[in-house]
Amino acid sequence: MRPNSSHPILAKEGWGIIGASIFVALLVWLLFGGFISFLCFVLLAFVIQFFRDPPRAVSQTPHAVLAGADGRICKIQKCINPYTGKEEMLISTFMNVFNVHSNYCPVGGKVEAIEYIPGSFVNADLDKASEQNERNAVVVKSDEGPVITFVQIAGLVARRIICHLHVGEEVERGQRYGFIRFGSRVDIYVPLNSEVLVFVGQKVRATDTVIALLNPEKLEEPVQGQPVPELEASEKVEIPVAQPVQTAEKQEA
């Protein structure tokens, strides 16, 4: 495993909120003190832990699709990918308010499309969240060949989705690309012939947990003609080396 790109230990998407929380906590402490200021510092501690963004190591497992967020697998289902129109396998990760909320690319490749869809804010743990909630989908042509879609979905508390990617951009597997504030979900669509390695209820860690293995497209393409089977060692036949033919002159000599 190798470390991903360095970044601050507190997510930059939360710097403004953290700064405002510190200012309010100090102001209340100076003006009022007592129990009210204690509650403000408790709230400040919660905000700081929510925006924590520790460094990570990225799994180098070949053909791996990595978890795009910390959390718990809440859904694995065969369905139609609404962003590509293909029947694929959906793997959903639910993040509660105590999980790290940075989002990471599950595969490396080229960003083919990004689609933001406004919506409601029902509990992200519910099935209908994939269709009703505010969400942002990224479609990537992976380095292995298959197209992978990963979707940031706002939750009951989360009201802000942040995505730093652009169409045409080359991304690396495990690259940090966005953030969702205060409870949310990440959906990842993989081809049906992928090998899913997780189960509903399993806890996963972004960039570390391999949730599926891809079958590269080059292995799926039709082959012209039938391949020649390789013989086992016991079946191989020794072919004698041809001996030179003696001419009549050499025989008479």
C-alpha cells in the first residue's frame, strides 16, 4: 500500500465552519462563562472531529474497486445505473455523523461525465435516497477498462455536496475528490461480472477496503478463432531432430 497525496489533517471544506465555531465558543466563554460556554466547547469538539481528515494508505490490489468513503455497507443490489443506462451492481456505503466524510476515487481513470442533481434530504440509509436526495454522480472510464460510476448523496443532515473533479480530468485510485457535510452516502456502480467482496452491514474504510474486483475489458472481448490449448508437461511430445541426408557420392566414398 502507498500513501495518497498529502493534505491537512482537518478537511479544508470545514475550515470556515471550524473558525466560526472557535470564535463563537470563545465569545460565549468571555461574555457568559458557565454551562453555556461548556456546551459551546462541546459543539466545537464535535465540529472538529467531524472535519478530521487523517492521511491514508491506498491499496494496490490489481483490478480493485476501493471503498469511496468510511462507513457501513447498507445496500448491494443489481439494478439499472441511471447515469449509464446499463444493468450493473450497486454497492452503497452509509456514513454517519461520526465517520470521516471525505470522499475518494474508487478507481483510477478519466472522468467522462459529472452530473449534479438537486433533490430532497431523506435519511441517506433508505433505499429511496439514491433517487430522491440531492446527489452528484461522477462517471469514470477506469484504467482497467470498465466504466465505474460513483455518486455522492446528501443525507438527512448533510446539505452540502462538494466535488473537486472536472470532465476530462485524469484521476488516481484513492485520490481525494470531495466531501459531504454531516451524514451522507456514497453509491458505487460496478459491472455485473465484477467480483463483489463485501456484504451488507460490513464496515469499510476508504482507500483501504477492496469492495470489488474488476474483470478487465480486454478479457471480455470476443476472440477470433479458437485458442490453441497448451499441452501439459506429461502430454508434450519430443520431436526428433532431422538427420542430414547422405548423398550417393558420400556413400561410395
